[in-house]
Amino acid sequence: MEAIQLIRDFLQERTQTDPALVTPDARLETLGIDSFTLLELIFEFEEKYGVSIPNDTQTPETVQDLLNLIARFRQQAEAKPS
């Protein structure tokens, strides 16, 4: 599952957000993502992709920012030797 689809599914399930509104340029605040919802979404990503996102990571403002964040930590996790 692609990361954007995970965001769409998560928001549709939790906030009834229309998945069509979840585009890369959409602002998280506009989609109804408050700090608590963002934290839940990050936990969802961590579980799904086996990554750990540090607490001091800059808060994403758009869906694209969140996608970039996830991609960065997925790449770091994949680059670590097993």
C-alpha cells in the first residue's frame, strides 16, 4: 500500500474525510488533522513500515511534507544493515 493511500484510508475511517481531498498539496490542518490525529497517523506509519520517527521531527504542514517524512525514514530503515 502506498503511503498516500494509507493517509486516505486513515482519514476516511477516523474523520470521514473524502479521500479525493487528500492530495499532496492539501494542508493537514485543512483536512482536519490536529496534533493528536497526526500522532495517531505517525504511529500507523511506524507500525506499517517498521520505522521510528523521532519526536523532535519537524511537524509536516501538507500531505506532501508527510509523504516526504515517511519516505525519508523508510529509506533510512532500509539502508540499515540487518
